Amino acid sequence: MTDKPLANRIAVVTGASRGIGRAAALALAGQGAHVIALARTQGALEELDDEIRRAGGAATLVPVDLKDFDALDRLGAAIHERWGRLDILLGNAGLLGEIAPVTHVDQPVWDAVMAVNVTANWRLIRSLDPLLRASDAGRAIFVTSGAAHKCTAYWGPYSVSKAALEALVRTYANETLNTPIRAMLLNPGPLRTNMRRAAMPGEDPTTLRTPEDLALHIVRLASPAWTETGKIYDFPTDRLLTPQMPA
Ligand code: NAP
């Protein structure tokens, strides 16, 4: 185990039950990290655990609804108690919400999208920042979307939430510039997952790249060798984007 690049590193992965989060959890564990896997679907987490163990890795399962913000504080306390530090935070879980004109969006949908895509990530940062600071190379990575910039018609709550997430992570990156923490955003582009199928039901999924294609790049962003902060890694173009102030 010790020859693996992420050996002995502790990683929190949200949305680990399927899609991008599941592929990332497997890849991080495959490189030696101990994965703390969060999602609501306990059965899917248990299947993930089995797969990680079969490959010789280790995981801790945390079945939780990310809208239970106090549970995220308790998570911080539990990680502090057991490991005293956190090396990797992958804020991946996300909710598409309703595809509808902003004039028709229901308040509960709006609130749920903001809670999972924005507030939960803020609460995770707030709860886990002391533990990331206790690491020699804390890596915080959050999954955004091109929707944050395109502001596509009918994707209102999702676009707004991802724009807010980007502002949150860039602010955190500026606040941790003088620490070993590196905070990055990741735009996966269209990938073959349940969320994409819900957003684009007419699309042929076999034309899309898979979460597994992305996962090795997540490992790269999570590694101590990664040096960039406050930027977006754009998977479709394999480029680093630096958001610019308007002239
Ligand atoms: P997905 O297959 O729908 O998976 C979403 C994950 O988030 C699941 O593991 C789900 O777990 C978890 N989750 C949702 N609500 C939760 C809650 N209240 N509490 C705890 N966990 C919750 O989606 P995906 O495509 O992998 O998306 C992952 C991320 O990539 C999202 O942030 C998404 O916005 C972003 N993204 C995806 C694409 C794409 O084409 N797929 C493109 C751009 C951005 P449970 O249901 O088990 O709780």
C-alpha cells in the first residue's frame, strides 16, 4: 500500500453512491487513500465499500443527507477524533432540480438545489477547514458545471447554484493562499450519469465520456504534487481556466 501515491491520505467524497463521486471514490481508494464516502443511499455505499475492499483499499461509510447541515459539523468532529486531519475533500454531490423557467420554479426545488449544491459545500468547508489545515497538503476540489457561465434557459436554479459554488471556492482559495491548501473547481462537461440522463433524456449516452474517464484527473487534483489554486480544471478541453474580472 505504501508505494501508492495517495497512501495514508484521508479523503472525504460526497455523492459517492453513483456517477462521478463513485468513480472518484474508487480511483482515490485505488491510489491508496482511505475514502470517507457520503451519500443518502446506504445500499449503494455498501456496494462501493465491497468494491474498494476487493481491490485492497479501505473506506468509511457515512450515510447522510447533505441538507442535514449539523451532521456535517459532526463529521468534522468525528474525523478530528479518528485522524486529526483531512487531506482531500471532494465536494461532488449535486442536484439538478427542475428544468423550468425561473418564473415557474417552486420554492422547495430552489431551496433543495441551493442547500445541496451551495450551502452543504460551505458547511463542509467550514467544518473541515481546520482538518485540511492540519494536513501537509490539503486538497479541496468541488464539482461545478459549464451551466454556471452559460446561464442556459430553464436551468435557473442549477446555474445559479454552480455560479455561487464557484464564488465560494474561489473565495476560499484566496483565503488559504498562504497555507498548503489548494482549492480547485472541476468542470466535468457532459458525462454518462443519471443526472445527465435526466437533463438530456433524448441523448444517446454511449456518445458521452464516463465518470471513470474523469476519475484519474480527480486523483491528479487531489495529490500533494498539485500546485494550482482558485482555478477551474475543464475536463472537456483538459485546460485550466482562470475566471477574469470584466474589463
Ligand atoms: P448523479 O449520478 O445524479 O449523482 C449525484 C450524487 O449526489 C449521488 O451520489 C447522490 O447520492 C448525491 N446526492 C444528491 N443529493 C444528495 C443529498 N441531499 N445528500 C447526499 N448526497 C446527495 O450525478 P453526477 O452526474 O455524478 O454529478 C456529480 C456532480 O457533477 C454534480 O455536482 C453535478 O452537478 C456535476 N456535473 C455533472 C455533469 C454530468 O454530465 N454528469 C456535468 C456537469 C456537472 P444519493 O442519491 O445516494 O444521496
